[in-house]
Amino acid sequence: MASIAASVATGRIVRPHVVSKAQRGAGTDPLEGEPILVTSPENQALADQFLDEIRHGMAAVVRNAGGTSRSAFAKVPENLRNSIYAKTGTAPVFTHGTAPADGPYAAWLVGYVDPVEGLPGIDRKLAFACRVAFSPSYGGSVCGPIVRDFVMALYEAGT
């Protein structure tokens, strides 16, 4: 899921890697780095608008009233909060009668942080994915604080 968020962030196909390209060498995946929306030149503006709409919606999750993870990021410094793009998700994996004591949901939050405004000392977009199995609640309320704490640690280390 983090690679999907990274692809939305960059507009290109991104494959997950543990080390940088300089450390791992050239990859063998011919699609890595290719645009995620391949279209004719006359439709490129529409494809770009489509990606912008997705990014706008991901920004609203964290920043706008009613955003499903807004409360988790409410006290994050504004410059950092304005560089976070996310999408929450929740899936019921059990009925309430058969759910484990921890909870009936699989909760998740995926997205990326644009370092231009939010993360001093980091020069690239950072994708993230958080999943909590057997969650008692929804993606934004369970994974939001986990991602927030992770991003804040990066932010505080860079300031």
C-alpha cells in the first residue's frame, strides 16, 4: 500500500525498496519510474487533473473538518500537517459476535509526506503504510496516532 501512495505522490510507478538506488544498483523492473497514468497527449491534462483530485482528497483526510484522521494530526505543527497526504480504511473482519477481544476490524492508513514544507533535512517524499489487525476502531483513529508519532519523530529529529 505504501508503494501505491508513493506512486500517487510522484505520478510514477514506485516499487518498495529497503535501501536507496545508489546502494542497490539499477533495478530490473522495466515499469519502475514509468507514469502511472499513461494516456494520449491530448488527454494528459485530464490525467494530471485526476491525480491532483486524488491528492486533494488525501490532503483533506488530515487537514479538513470531517477528515477521517484530522483529530490525530490536529496538534501537529501546521507546516508539517500541510505536507501530509493520507487515506484511511477500515474493514470488518469478524462479526461482533465472533470478534476477538482486541476488536473486529482491520484498520489502516496509507499516504505520504511531502518534505518540501514539512520535514527539514529530508529531500524526498516519504510514503507510509500502517495496518492494525483486530482493531477496536477505525483506520483514522487507530493508525492516525501511530503515523503521527512516526512523522513527528522524523520532524523533531530534523529540527
